[in-house]
Amino acid sequence: MNYRIPRGTYDILPKDSAKWQYVQNVFRRVAQRFGYLEIVTPIFEMAELFERSSGENSDVVQKEMYRFTDQKGRNFALRPEGTAPVVRSYIENHLDRLGGKSKLYYFGPMFRYDRPQAGRYRQFYQYGIEFIGSNHPYFDAEVIAIELAYLEELGLKDFRLEINSVGCEKCSRTYDEALRKYYQPHLAELCPDCQKRFESKPRRLLDCKVPSCKAFRKDAPSQLNYLDQECKDHFDQVQKYLDQMDIAYTINPAIVRGLDYYTNTAFELIVDALGAQNSIAGGGRYNALISQIGGKDTPAIGFAGGFERLLLAMEKEEIEFPQYAPPDVYVIGMGAATTDMALSCLKEMRKHGLYAEYNPDKSSFKAQMKAADASQAYYALIIGADELAADMPTLKNLRTSEQKQYSRPELSHVIAQRLL
Ligand code: HAM
């Protein structure tokens, strides 16, 4: 039996893992610069958490959730996204009592049963930010600024920011009515999915990719004309902050977002070069979500990005990634008699943070030297019969070919100085 990886998933192979560590580390660094702390939640939760938060009729809940029951018949789901788990944890652990606002970031695998294609997987890795505790429009702009600071630090250039306001619950009800009125005469011409969404979530009709449905989008009423004064003022303020932060954006009233919890600001970062799956990150406010799933009425905003799409975008721009560093030292021991000395040198070097390689499996000096060269190590520590007799290993600089024999105390000094 040959086992195969599940469709829509992938292995991160050793040749690629340095890239992944790099993008994760940069995200950590950038988030911490804005005062965010990491939160880690389980990869499965009660299915109902997502049903309540993402929306019973959302694609995520209807079609994409990986559900399972455990031995006691409880209904769980692999998390399709990170916001609801973070909010669940915020409520459950009374993070509001920590005082002030909660600035949280996270990473991890998410799961959605969708048709796999370039940039779309069934297990994918998100990085995300959730800012809980204020409705001040500055924080809408700050959350966006975090993503942009991250992309800038990674060196990505060809992307654009689109923003929208989907209004509060009250003004989105008026807007939904206007949309139903507009679409009603065309109902029979819409795809089956849109016909289903017409009642429950008419704004999803704006998002449909089916060409016959897309044609109606152009003349559809715009959400922005249905914002009440408070929502309009909020959106104006967000734009003002973005301007003051020198952040370029376009307003796209067709941004809908696939999850149901959004209120007011919604945004996406688009990389056109990625084709169909061109959204590398997206998010927005969710002022009603926390009370909706059992917490106090608390405003919040956040976003998440997909590492796969980010890496694809970086590859398209030919951005170079840091590689794993070669060994600092390759230890070459000639024969079993040198093992003690080799092992004690290796231990000392590793204790001082040096990356040291050793392979007693290769017997001849020539083969070991060849392996040292192939590893691109900076130094070889050679322990032959002479070195053993004098208790003085030879340290050879493999870049310059200079070499010198050291007494053990001298060698310890050189190692402590990380080989000088
Ligand atoms: P989302 O737009 O569903 O939002 O996902 C965010 C990002 O995750 C997308 O922009 C994309 O880069 C990536 N992504 C989504 N699905 C896939 C997939 N199947 N394969 C690869 N990448 C994917 C959320 O998940 C919200 N929780 C964001 C948020 C946080 N809103 C407020 N706070």
C-alpha cells in the first residue's frame, strides 16, 4: 500500500522550511512592534462556534467545514478560521479583565473543504491579528498598517489595498432590502446558489463568480449609499487615518467578505499576479460578534492572511529568502581512537551555539574532507594521528585554507569566541 497525502494538503519539505520560518518570524516581529501578543488556540472547536459566528448560511459552514463527532458524540469542527476561536478564548478566559484592550496575534493551520487549486488548499496556514476592545477608527487603520508593515518588511511591492464599509447591523438591514428589491425581477436568471442566498444574505450575490450573475453587479445599489450617519462618519475617519499614515487604498463597495460577522470596515489585500485566488489577506470590524457568542458587547477588528498566497506572491516578485546557514565547523576524525576528542570538541562547540557537523560513517580522510567541502562549512576541525598524539587539533579555515594547531585550552578560547 502506498499512502498518499490528502488532496488539498502539502508537506513543507526541508528545502522550503527556512522560507516558512522566515515569514513567520517576520510576522511575529512586526506584530510585537505594534504591541500584539501571541495567542494559541486548539485546531478544533465545537462546530457550533463557527455556525454561530461565520453564519449558518455561509459557504464556510454550509460546504467547507471539516466536521467530526468524538467518542461521546460531541460535534466538533477543524477550525476554518481563527477569529471565532480567539473570541471564544477572549470570553472564556476573561481577557477583558486584563484591563485596556487586547491585542492578539496568531498563526496556524486552518481547514476548509474547497476545490483545491493554485493558492487554495484544504489545509492552509493563516497569520492573523485581532484587536478587541475599541471602536475607535484609529485602530481600523492601525490593523491595516500592521499588514502593510509586514508586507513592506518582506519586500513585497505589487499589491493593492481595497477598503469598504459594510455598515452596522441596522444599516446593513436597509441595504439588504434595497438589494432584494434590485435583484427580485432577475431572480430566475440567477445561479442556484444566488437564488438561495437572495433571502438570507443578498450581499453575497455581489460576490458571485458566475458570469450571468456577475452581469447584474454593475447596476446594483452600493452599500456606501446606505450607511447611516454614524457608520459614514466612522468610515470617513478610517480613511483620514489611512491618509495620515500615507497608506494608499481604493474604495471598493463590492467587498463583501465570505464570513457573516463583519460590521463597518472591511478590507482586502489583493495581488493581481496571483490570478483567481488573488486575496492575500482580508479582514474587518466585527463589533457584534463578541456579544453574539456570549460575551459582553465589545467592538473588535482584525484580519488574517494566507502564508501560501504570500509565498507565491513573493516568488512572483523574485524576492530572495534567507537560506539555512552552512555548518560553522565540520569535525574530521581519523579512526576510532579520535572519537573521544571529536565528541568532546563537538559538545563544546554546540554548547557555544556553533553549528557543528560530524560523520564517522565516512572513513577515509579524503571522503571526510570532501563532505566538509560539500557542506560549505566555514571551518574543518581535523583530528588525525598527530593531533591526537599532541592533544592539539587542527582548525582549518575552508575559505582561505589557512590552518593552525591549537592546544585544547587555546581551542576552547577560540570556540568561546565563536572561532574568532
Ligand atoms: P478570510 O478572508 O476567509 O478571512 O481568510 C483570510 C485569508 O486566508 C485569505 O485572504 C487568504 O489569503 C487565506 N485563505 C483563505 N482560504 C484559503 C484557502 N482555502 N487556501 C489558502 N489560503 C486561504 C478570515 O479567515 C477571517 N478570520 C479574517 C479576519 C480576522 N477577520 C477579522 N479578523
